[in-house]
Amino acid sequence: MTAQLLLSLSILIVVHEWGHFFAARMFNIKVEKFYLFFDFLFPMANVLNFSLLKYKKGDTEYGLGWFPLGGYVKIAGMVDESMDKEQMKAPAEPWEFRSKPAWQRLIVMMGGIIVNVVVGIMIFVGITYVIGDISLPQAYVNTHGGIHAHELAQKIGLKTGDRIIKINGSEFQNFDDLTKPDLLLSENASYTVLRDGKEVNIAIPENFVENFNSKESASTFLSFRMPAVVGRISDKVEFFFNDKGEIYESKYAQGSVAKKIGLQKGDQMVEVNGEPIMYYDEVSAIIRSKPHDSLSLKIKRGEQVLTFKESFKDQAQIGFGPLGPAKTDFVTTKYGFFESIPMGTARAFGVIWLQIKAFGKIFSGKMSFSKSLSGPVGMAQMYGGEWDWERFWRMTGLLSMVLAFMNFLPIPALDGGYVMFLMYEMISGKEPSEKFFENSIKIGMAILLMIMVFAFYNDFTK
């Protein structure tokens, strides 16, 4: 998780700072430093100043800092993260940021945001073209036992075995439509389920999406039911699957029950601890319902019915997982290159639209700021415990658009703060005083530091 997050953020930080660098050099502005990560204890520019790697080419020092929470370019004649005010006391030089007209400075400040947007679009277009859309039809789920309602799903009134037939009163095609963020952020969102032959409407609370930043959210909402057929035998517990049938949580155990009793792939479990079963979630429920020191199974293997009983210390020693849908059960939709460009672009900007909707709900009090905020730990968990290049690039594309949006916020010390001051200058014809600007940057950095500390605290208390 950590490696994927660091690589993803490193790519996005480098391309963001390159956007500033490129725009500055385009207008012949001197760039003194280009750093991935900070070579000081952010935001204290004069504390613990050292880099892990550095080299100089031309006027610019390129380096790798030791503090892995961002990066920066030090543009001559500009007060930034380094808070180097000495150069500002001397008369402006023609190669300095401050000597350039406001429209050029605006482009320099927008350079990082623009590049993050372009990179995000390129990633979404690439994924759309290369991978396409892979989905499990909701018709498959509804004809194979319906949904498995986990803890969060039960809280809003869903039940295991429900067959969801409508979203917001309209029919839908794919199982993953059930958990799309735009649905969970919608006003008056709801599911219509078929339960015991009757249609039941289940309202989705307006703040429901904030639950998906918790550590347990992935395994506590809903999944599709799977038959009680053995699909995997190993020394790993493989209980939890995503909507593509892929494992996203596992624990390691020595000497699993499955290995000891000789379970085989394709074995159909018909009874667990004396209780008849049809679905794998019933196996988990029986095992978790009360403490057990032994597991008795009745299985059907071909024409044979076999019975096993084996002692175990904890659930991590079970060691078998269900048989998920076959690859042929999933629907893959491929798109041509020219189809992928508008689709990928729309999906990239859809991320920004969701951010705007989420901020609107936070400011209106419909969503909790603390529950909606994730720090590095929460972000890392979104990548999953195994390296998956498809998921990695999806997350990188998403983060690229999120970083572009967040950097555009009008907070001093962020790009959006500089843009706000530059727009004021271009409209009024007056620059903010140097003292006012410096104090604003300090306040902005203090705000960012408080948000960072709160995000870390939030990660460990959710």
C-alpha cells in the first residue's frame, strides 16, 4: 500500500512541479530549485535543511528531499514554501517572477494545475481505451442469490438476499453501479429491492458516502452472494472479494483446516456445524456467530457426500474461499481510440464534479468534514494490499484530478491562493502589499499544516 501511494504521489508531484517549471522557463524566469519532497521540515523552511540526492544543471538544482509530503519549485523573485525573503529586498531582475506581467505570472501559477488535469485525462483515456469497462451484470447477481448485505448495508435497511432492481427509481445494468460515488452523493438517492416477492424502497442517507473513508468500509457495505462452493484452498484466509470477484483482504495462517481435511476446489458445502447452507456468506456467519473450537462440514463431491470435522484455534486457520463468478460471467466493453478520448475526458472531469458536490454537502452541513477527510493512511488503503497495475493507474488518475481541484482552492500557499491574488491585481491594477502577501502565505501554511495533522489523526481514529 505504502509503495503504491508513494509512487503515485511521486509521479503526480513531479508532473505538477514540472508544469510550474515549464511555464516559468517559457517566460525566461529563473528556477533555482526543483524538488520531489521537501528538503526541510515543512512548513518550517529553515529547519532540518538537507536533501537525499541533488545535482545542478544550468541555473536549477534538482533534488530529492527527505520530507515526503509534497514537493516544490523555487522560482526566483517569488515568495513560496521556502519563504526566502532576502532576494525580495533587492531590486527586481528581468529574469525574476515579480518582474513579469500579471498574465504571465498567472500562467506560471496555473501550470501545475493544468498539467495535473492533462495527466488525469490521459490516464482516464488510456484506461478506457486499453481496458475498457469490465462489469458484472446485475441480472447475474439477482439470479444467483442477490446481494450479501454487510454491516453498512444493514444500517440503511438492506438485507442479505435482497435483489436490487432499481436505482433512484430507474433500472440499471451493472452491479458496480450500486456503489458509484455520484449515486451516493445524489439527493434523495434510493435502492428498490425485491424482498419476499415485494418491492421495498431503501433510502440512502445524504451523508452516506462519508462512511466510505473508514478502514472497514470496503468489507462492510455490500457484495454479491456466492454459492457455498470451494474455490480456493490455501494457507491464506480469503474471505473478502470486490465486485470483480477479486480478493481485497486476506490473512496468513499456518496449517489451514482446508489443507488438513483435504478439501478440493468444486466441493459443494451443504452443511456447516449441523446447519444447512446454500451460500458462502452463511458459512462465514455460522463460524462468526459464536466461538468454535472445531469445524464440522458436510460436502458434496460429485456423487459422494463426505463429512469432516477438524479442530482449529481461530478463523485465520480455515483456509478456504468461495468460487466466484467465472470470467465469462463478466461483460467487457471495448472502445476505439477516438471513442475513448471524450469518454475518458468526461470521466476525468467527473472526479472534479464529485469533489464540488462533496464540498457543497460539507459546507451545507449535510456531510461531516472529519468523516469525509482521509490522510495518507486512508489513501494507501484504497490501493489495496497487493500490487495491481490497473487499480494503481485508476487511483493515480483519480488523485491527479483531485490534486488539481484541491490546488485550485483559494487558500494562500496553494496555487489557488496565488491565482486569487493575481486575479485581484489584474482586475484592480494594484498588487497586494508585500507584508500582506507574506502574512497570507504564513496563514495559508498554518491552515495546511492543521489540515495535515488532523488528517493523520483522523486516519488513526476512524
